[in-house]
Amino acid sequence: MPELAEVEVTRRQLLPLLGLTVACAEKLSDKNLRLPLGKGDLGRLSGARLDAIDRRGKYLIWHFLGADGVPLEMVVHLGMSGKTLLDAADASPHDHLRWHWSQGATLTYRDVRRFGFVAVGDVGLGTEMTATMGPEPWDETWAAQVAAKAKKGSRSVKALLMDQSVAAGLGNIYVCEALFATGIHPETPAYKLKNKQIEALHEAVQGVLERAIAAGGSSIQDFKAAHGSPGYFQLELKVYGRAGEGCPACGEEIRAIKQQGRTTFFCARCQR
DNA sequence: GATTAGACTCGGCCTA
DNA sequence: TATTGCCGAGTCTAAA
């Protein structure tokens, strides 16, 4: 559940926990996540009341008031395959952490590949961990900030947008989709982009993410019935994962290439 | 030409 | 073989 849209959907799904207190938090697995939890980190959460959950890029920042009256923070990154499950209906060998809350609720952190992590610390941990991150998609200065970085380097627009210090929250799927929506070839050197193109990219990024969040949100409604993963699979992706299919705009075959070790999907006729 | 800082790419982390 | 992400190591490049 990796890119900004999925993280935001996850955040909204977790809001019912606000105001609840952690009875205890436990480790379910000996295996470390990307960052190992410090000894006693989970213990600090016992008796802590959850006051807010914020998102910055793909990071979730949880604000607690500790049992001793001192505020603390928990930072969660879902990596490639991390999920947070409220009152998980099943168990998995990939369940790593569980929080037991007042009023009987439980939250499970499940992560097959373990590229994600959970960290607990003092106030400011979340800010510290996201200090070098670029603007959020709904930041009015997004285009200006991205343009400044685009003019500096020599790399492709795809690589530029994938860089979290340039623009927060974008990943492989939504970068491919936003480039398709604006008709920009993914291998275009970033410094060649016109300001108008970057402004168009900003609009496309917002549109794609808004639709993805809406799709994820609506899929939560019928989640029980669907018994499937919300998000991508219900979202109408125009090019991502569609190599060999016809472009929805012109019918040209959608191509897949590798950039920075990641697959890029695009239409060579629509994107130049 | 040699040095250096910053930009950039790539492999590895994991599992199915 | 593939993969929604990220970071550190190593390489490249522009500038002084």
C-alpha cells in the first residue's frame, strides 16, 4: 500500500482510533523491519492516548500523549507491502506488530517484504524523518519548487518526480499516470521542461491522486464484500501495468521501459 | 591536471 | 521472473 494516495486512504481509515488509549503494544515476530525497533519503544506507548494522525509524503505521523503526560510520536512507513489492519480477521506469518486499544480494538501491522518500518520517539521525530522532503501535491508552490530542481540537473523527468526530496509522495504508478496525462515522454530531460509543462504536471498529479484517494475511499465502503485490496485494483489506470495493450487515447501499443531500475509505462505516440 | 561537492545511478533489501 | 520504496556505495560531472 505504498504511494501517497494509499497512505492517505490508510490514514483516514485509522481515524476512528483517535481519542483511544493504547493498553499495550506487542511484537509478533522476531524479524526486523527496515528500521529495528529500539528496546522499550513499544512500552512507551502503554497508556498513551492517540490525539492525531498526520501524513507527510508516504509517512504517517502519529501524535500521542504519553501516560506520564509527555507527548510522543510514532512514525509508520508502509514500504512496498505494509498494511495496517483494524481488528484483523485473520492471522499471517507476516504480522509484525499489534496494538491493543482501550474499548477492545486491535491494530495489526502486516508487511510481507518488510521494507516498511514503525518508529517511536519524542515530539519532532516525524519532522526529523521527513525534513528533506519536497512539497506536498496540494502545495501552491509545488510547480515553482519542482521547476527550480528540474532546471538544475540532467536527469529525466521520471527520475526527477520519483525523488521524494523534489516532490513528496509520488511513486512509480502515479508518475507514469501523470506523465501520460500531460503528454510528456518519461525520458525527457527535466531541464528541458517548460514552466507550463510543470504546471500541467502539477494539475495532473493532483487529479490522479484525488481520483485514487476517492477510489480507495469508496472501495473501503464495500471492502467486506469485495474481500480484496482497496486502491489500485479499483482504480482505472491508463498506462501503468498495461504494456502491450492499446493506448486509451490513440490506440498505439503501450510500451514498457526500465528507468532507474523501475518499469516505466508510456505511449510513444501521445508522450513526446 | 587534481580536487571537491553535489548530482546521479545502481544494487540490495525481502517474498511469492 | 516480478514488485506500489528507500538508502548507501560507488560513479560521474561541473566548477573553481
